[in-house]
Amino acid sequence: MAEHRSMQRAALLDAARTLLSEGGTEALTFPALAERTGLARSSVYEYFRSRAAVVEELCAVDFPVWAAEVEAAMERAGSAAGKVEAYVRRQLALVGDRRHRAVVAISASELDAGAREKIRAAHGGLIAMIVEALGELGHEQPRLAAMLLQGVVDAAVRRIELGAAEDPAVVTEAAVSMALRGVRS
């Protein structure tokens, strides 16, 4: 029974990722989740109490996966500047990933305070990854620089997500260039 519930929960999360990445927040409804998974609508409520709870669970499951991917890319870099570049490039490469698109598709304002705090904490962990490299580059305030660097990444993510006129590769190169020039002390 527990294995069945676990499989159903995973199927609901997978359906939520698809709905969010294909149609944004409006597409994530309990009737749509029920239709995608073959469950009765009332059964969806047995797993999640609200859309926000679905998104919170997606963040809890997916964010550590992509944070680990960013960290692995940074570990492969040979220098502090290489780590900064890997930090930016890997995050932007993940924009097309369904897991990432699902998490950014829903506005944080639709989540309760607890869910927003969990997302902030997860982002804080991502920012913490780059602080040491910024310190190695001689930045006097590496934590502040890390937060600002993440702002550049977030702006590039939004630009790519919007399907801006620029090719995602152009946005990535601009963000990497800005990051590398901006974080040098």
C-alpha cells in the first residue's frame, strides 16, 4: 500500500511538472492532475491540500537535484573564475529542464509563508555554493557579491523563460560575461 501511494504521489508530481512547464500556473489544477494521472479528482486531495502544496513538494524534490548539478559543474572547474562561470552556465542550462520550468512557473506570491521560506532557504543554499569562489577572487564582501550574482542569473533565467528575442545562448554568454567582469574585486 505504501509503495502504491508513493508511486501515485510521484505520478502526480510528474503530471504537475508537465502541466506547469506546458501551460504555467493556470494549467495546474486538480482536475487536470486527475486527468493526467487517471485518478479521481477527490483522490488528488488525498495527496495534496492545494496547488501551493504541490509546488512546495516539487521544490522540495527537484531543487536539491538541480542544486547538485550546479555544484557538480562547479567542482569540475579548475579555478575560482571557472567556478563562477560554471555556476552561471549550469543554472541557465537547466532553464529548459522540466523540473526547473515547473518550479519557476508558479509565482511565489501564490504560496503560503512556509512554502516561500523553504524556497528562500533553498536559494540561500545555492548562493552559499559560490561564496567561497568569490572570496578566492578577492571580493571583500563575497556573500553580497553572491546575492548580486544570483540576481544576474535570475534575470537571465526570466529572459530565457519569456522566450525573448535573443537566443538563449546569447543570454547565457551575456550573463557569464557580466558575472565574470562584475565579481572581480
